[in-house]
Amino acid sequence: MTDTMTAEAPKALVPAATRLGPVHIAVTDAERALAVWRDMVGLTVIERNAGQISLGAGGRTLVVLEPNAAMPAVQNRTGLYHVAIHVPKRRDLAVAVARLFKNRFRNSPTDHLVTETTYLWDLDGNGIELTFETPERGTLHSDGDMFYGIDRNGRRHSGREAVDLDSLFAELKEGDDLGEPMPAGTRIGHVHVHVADLDAAMRFYSEAIGFRRLMLNRRFRMGDVTLDYPPHIVAFNTWAGEGALPPPANAAGLRWFTIELPSAGELAAARARLAAAGAQVAAVDGGGIETADPSGNKVRLVVA
């Protein structure tokens, strides 16, 4: 594949109604993890037992923490780069960023043109992105060297500029409760993983899973796939190193992420594509299937 944004690529093999479901993440300590995922990010505890803590918004589970890791996330390995939690309104992002600033919790507000976002990490090194989608502001492009944005006035945008915090915080009123949780409509918008090989990852997520190719830029060492709407749904990079090894099994990090398909027929079709691609597939409780990309990042496909 050439280094390009692939707007001319075939449509996705999975329907536009496909969505991401809960992301399972291992952590070393439940309370330390909740201090970030609940108290800083703003997710609500939906269910908790000795082995799992389900967190979400509006009663929908988005992240499941598994406090069974023996060590923090290991650097320079494949696995989770970040899970992106997309909020329905710009004010929701403003509340979250203001809460982080108020608590002096390190984060990096970044303007990607098609999204406004901030990045942070839990205390085990699991990456988190909080995102508000703004596709009406412009489009992303790649010229084989780097990717960049073009705004609606035709101006070039790096896609990595700082968020205009004065504008963002203007969404808030004096006295607003910065402790309010993420609202209903918040969702897992995308997952971004470290992989060992870009081309192998692209073949897996496009040809086997069935998403549409979006970008593969070898100089930037990143690729991504999408559905029939922006932005991406799965992104992958080799920033941990070409040929990076999987992390130790007992380290904090991604256990699996979930892809929710709209019907049993779509699940069967995905299973057939995975088998044809030579991917290992196993049945899981509830009628779904589990597989892994060529770098060992686990994915579960279920019927929504």
C-alpha cells in the first residue's frame, strides 16, 4: 500500500451500524485505577466484584478494569496505546479537561481538526483519550511524508496543535459542577494499539475484520481504518518498534476490545473472513468469538 489517505478505498465489509463495545484493561490496583477512570475521566461504576470493575456512562458499560496485573504496562511492546472515549457535546469535553486541570492531573489537550481531544494515562500507564468529534471543521490528508489537515477555509492545519482552551472553557458557566460524570451518549469511539507490522495490521483490520482502509503512512509509522463516517475506529502504530514483542501476560494493559456487529449473519461473515485470513478464532461465552491481530492484540466480536 502507498503512503496515503485512502478515500478511494472500497467501502467497509461490516455495516455502518457496527460499533465498539467494552474495552477490558488490566490494572495493578483497583483503587488507584478508580482514582483516574472514575474520578478524573468521569466514568461511573456500574458493577463491581472481586475480578472486574465495569465503568460507563448512561448505564452503558464502556471500560472493564481487571485488577489482576502484577506490574504496570511495559514500554516498547505491542498492546494498548490508548482507548478513546468520545463525548456527545463539546461542553462534556470542557468539563473533563477543566476537572483534570483543577486536580493538576497531567493531560495534553490537542486539536486534530476533525476532533478536539486530550490525552492522559492512568497510574499503570494505560493510555486514555477523551474526544469530541468536529468533522465539520475540515478534513485530514497525507502526502506520503506526514499527515495534515485542511480546514473549511482551505488553511493547512498540523493536526497536532494545542486546543484553544479559552474557547473550550467558554462552554462552561460559573458554578458548573466539574465533578459531574460523563453523560449518556458517551461511547468508545476508537481504540489505538501498538503493533509489530503496519501492513499485517492493515490486512487484518480491513480484509479480515472488515473495516475500510483510511490511512497508512510508513514515515509516520501509523495506519488506521474506519467505517463510512469519520474519524477512525481502529488505529495502529509501530512507535513501540518494528517487530515489537507482546507484553508479559501479567502486565497491565489491553486484555481485549469488543466489536459489536448488528446481526448474527454479520458475525458469521466476519468469522469466515478471519478463517480465510488464517487467524485463530475461538468461541466465547454469549455466542461471540475471540481472535487476535498479527501482533497479539485480542479482539472479541459479538452481536450487539
